[in-house]
Amino acid sequence: DALHAIVSIHPGAGGTESGIAAIMAFQHAYYVARSGDEARTLVAPGAVAPSAAAIQAGIDSTPVGTTHCVEITPGAYAGQYLVKITAFRPDSAPSTYTPQLVGTAEVGNKTLITSFGAAPR
């Protein structure tokens, strides 16, 4: 059914109007803008998540020119998504990361990421 269909999205700027948009915005900040500060603004205050500096350290370890693809599948609960990232590094084979379970919620007038966790197996 529609709720369990895979939503495949090409990298884009995202936004804060929905959970999917917030996830896309976070990935855009990471891979395209290469800004830990920008990525952290997409995470709800008080959420257990890496600091902007820790996110930036991950970005800095990713070669410039790396592109990415995001696959998002709705989770079991509203605002929950299974997220799989494939990174395409220059001069390297693509790497698909272990899927994560990402939670989102409306905070004020924006939808932000509220949690990152290991996907159930």
C-alpha cells in the first residue's frame, strides 16, 4: 500500500515542511553545503544527536566531490522513517551505509529531526 511504498528521492535542498523534507535538508547540508552548523539547525533542540562540531568532523572526513542518494521509507509510526544513504566518492566504489531509523516532529512552525537510531533488523 501507499504507506509502505519506498520513496526514492534524488538529492535536493529539502526544507522543514515535512519529515522527508527535513531529512533531505540534513543530507543536503552534509553532502552539498558541507556545513555541520547548517545540518544541526535541522535537529530539534534537546534531541540526542551529534553536535555541529561532530557533524563537521564527519563532513571533513568525506572527500569533496562526494555525491549521495537518499532512500526514505515511511516507518511504523507517524514522523518515523527508515533512511538509507549511498555515498558516491570520487575514485571509489559507492558505499551504502547501514540504514537508520530517523524520527521527526513538528517543532514550532517547522518539522525537525528528533532522533537518529539503528534500524530494526
